[in-house]
Amino acid sequence: MADQQAEADARRLAFQMVGVLYHPRLAESRVMAAEILEFVEGLGASAWVSSSWDGEPIEDRLHNLDLLIVLGGDGSMIRAARLTARYNIPILGVNMGRLGFLAEIQPAEWPTLIKKAMLGDYWIEQRMMVRAEHRRSNQLLNSYEALNEIAISRTQLDRVVRLDTYIDDGYLTTYTADGLIISTATGSTAYALAAGGPILPPELENFLLVPLAPHLSLDRALVLSSGVTVRVSVTTGHTAVLTADGQFETELANEDEVIMKASLQVSRFLRLKEKTYFYQTLMYRLGWPQTERR
């Protein structure tokens, strides 16, 4: 009878195979991952645990995964989002970082909220990603998928870069600047915000074009629709650098091009809060005071 009850409980679960990623530099993250593994298996699901830095071994296990629980900060969530996007696997974050914009759960509340998720009481938030292609003499050198942003910027050796920028092959302007950020709505609260860009709610499928310290050139952020293609041609006396989500970096030579558009992939975040959560989270995470209602 006990075995039959366990099987019945397992069939009620929304997720049968669960992965748990811990941050390898946080000892408490590794301990919590082991506890979550035992907890999830106790509910009747199958589960495994891995370091969030083990990219290839993790990817080998994603083909039959239903849910990925990530313990760490926003960097861990972004890394996991890129890994899982092509498989349409939802991510549930437990915040063990400083800001935790992308995480849904605080450490003290994980048993209650993970059980709630496992029993199907959740909704899925889809977030647009951006794809960037690095080209030299019309040859594709590399491509990147980013959840937050693609940034093109000067190196320490170069004073400024000149960035001829085109929207759908129509010339926009030449930025003479420290660099240029092409951000998604998710990234509007990251690097783009620090550079003076506006904040976009995560459900918007828009790009932000935000210059970095522009000199005698367009100094306003632009909001672009998701369907556009942004092409940037780099003019530099030394080298420039392309970064994707601040986690990948490649050198750009003079006359290299970076072509960016909406990715065919989307990130899927498992949410337990109300759908208006973003604005309260924004005020709280950034430490901005909320004045009393009158």
C-alpha cells in the first residue's frame, strides 16, 4: 500500500525529473542542493545535482529534464537560462546572491515554495533573448545567445570606438563612445540601467540601444521593436571587445561587424508570485523607497 501511495503521489507532481545546480564557490549552496535533492526525491520525483559551472555535463542531462532549480545569484540564473533555452526547460531560482532579480525564492522559504511548484501551483514567464553574430569580411566567426545584453566597447588601450549603427540596413548614426549596449527587457535592469537606460518590464519584446559615454554623438537610449536587426560596424585603432551577458568576451578588429536580432530561443522562468511581482521586486532589490499611499 505504501508503494502504491508513493506512486500515486509521484503521478500528481508537475515535474518528474528535476536538476539542481549549486554555486561551486558557496559552501551553503552545495549543502542546500543536497537537501533539496533529498526533498524532491521524497516527493516522488527523480533528481540530480551538479555545479552550475559544469556546462557540458549539465547539457548532456537536459534532454529529459522537466525543471531546473538554480541556487545562486543572477549570474548563475543567466548561465542556466542560456543552457536550457533550446530545451524549453523552466528554471526556478533560489537567491543566494546580492540582488537576485531573476530568482523567485529566498533561502529560508525553499521547502514550502518548491513543494508548491512541484504540485503545479505556478506560472511560466517567457523572456526574449538576443542573438549576436560576429562577422569579419562577411565571414561568420562566432555567434552568441544572451539573456541580458550584448555590449561592444573599447579596450583599455583605446580611447573611444566609432560604431556605425544600422537598423534593418538603414543607417541610424555613428556612435563615438566608450561603447554601445544592445539590451533585452531583462537586461534593462542590469548594465543598461547603470548606463542610464530606461527600465522595461520583462514581458516586453523590445531591445534597448544604450550608448556608453558618447562623445558628440547621440546620447539617448532608443527602444526598438523585437523584429529589427541591428548591425554595428566597428572602427578602432587597436581592438574593441564584444561581451555577451558579461560572461563571454571576444576581441573585435577594425571593420568587424556585429549583427544582432531577437533569438529564436526564449528563457522560461517558473514563477510563484503574482504577475505584478516585477515592480515590487524592482523597488526592493534596488533599495528605492516606496512612499506611502494617500
